Amino acid sequence: MPVRFKTDGRVAWITLDRPEALNAIDPESHAALVAAWERFRDADDLRVAVLTGAGRKAFCAGVDIKRMGEFYGKVPAGQRVQVWNREPGIGGLTRNLEVGKPVIAAVNGLCLGGGLELALACDIRLASANASFGLPEVRWAIIPGQGGTQRLPRAVPAAVALEMILTARPIDAARAAAIGLVNRVYPFARLREEAQTMAEAIAAHPPRAVRAALAAVRGGLALPLSEGLRLEQELADPLRDSPDNREAREAFREKRPPRWTVG
């Protein structure tokens, strides 16, 4: 299988497993990723996912160029935009597929093109010290078409995003951390452990509150502040007298760990 799905407690590990092709996304791995995200979304006992790549050379080097035509040859050029606006984007998360739960990208090695666009669609990005990030599409006479031109300027200053997109030059992990593209950088040998630790820290909190906070941030980014504040209250108010909130208060008074409801 080009994608491995394993669980570690309440954490799902989704691994691109084509190291011989630098974990580039071909039609089979795209379909397997979509299935993996749907499986994670629908599993009540899984609260956080970590996306990574097999081996140490690459997280994902983008779309498999040798097979790129298969992605686009199925649909006539005049109909592609309508189809792409309905179907999941490359790797699933890049467009038209919401899982509603936190996703961490554990970026090991090359993270280029569609690989970076997939990482940008994750909520938190951790990197190994040997990671590098880039959008080389203009070099191939195309542009980033899986969210790169939209998510990168939302993640880093617009001028920095334009530099990366227009020069097609990659940046290293230290630079990625300096501009806020990744949250933290670790030695390669510690990346998985640190990603699991962060995922467990998130999974330990009541899932309804985590998902509501995630929805507030994601939704609010696309809204004016006044509308974002309204969205925040719409999501916050039902939690204020929820069973989990009552349990949190009781556990605090009784000096014991809370027992959250699932869902």
C-alpha cells in the first residue's frame, strides 16, 4: 500500500510510503490518502492525526511528475475547474475534504510542491532538521494549484510567500521556523517521538472543545474580525454548560483527572 494507517492510542499515524519515489503522490496514493482521512474523520476514538513520510529523505516531493498526466488527462481542460471544485484536492486535505479534527504534519526531508501544499493544509507543522520546503511549480511552467498560492501567504508574510513561489527556491528548516512556516524543528531521530507527544497533549483534552476551537480558528481566518467574533460565540456558548465542562469543574473540585465523553 502507498499509504500506511496505524494508530497509537488516540492518535492516527498516516504515512506516505513510497520512499523510492520520495513519497511523491501518484493516483493510488492520492486515493489511499483520501480513504485514510475519511477513516480518521469517522473514528470517534481517534482524536488527532499525524501525517509523515516513510524514510528520512522526503516527507513528500509533490505530485509524481511521471504520472501527472493521469491526474489531468481524465477530464477535458474546459471541465477541470468544475471537477476540482467538487473532488478532494491532491492528498485529500488540500481541498474539499474536512476532517474536523487536528492534523499535525511531521515533515522529514523534502517537502516540495504538492507535498508542501499538503503540509500547509495541516494545522500544525513540525520538521526535522534535514527538512526543506519549496514550491517549484513555476519552473515547470505552472503555478501551485493545490492551495499553495492561498495557504502559504496566510501562513507567512505575503512577501516571503511570493519570494518562495516566484523564485521556486527551497528554504531549509531553520528558515522555515524563522518565518513561522513550521512550529518547531527537531533532530530527525526525535521527530516521531515529539509529534506523538504533541498529539497526545491535544488528545488529552475534551474532543468537543478541541474541535470547536479548531473550527473557530479555521473559520475565523476567512472572516472579518466582527464576524469571526460572532462565530467564536456560536461555537463557545454550547460548551459553557456541556457535560464536559461540568466534569472539568467537578474534577477540579475533587482534585482528580477529568473523564471526558467521547465524540
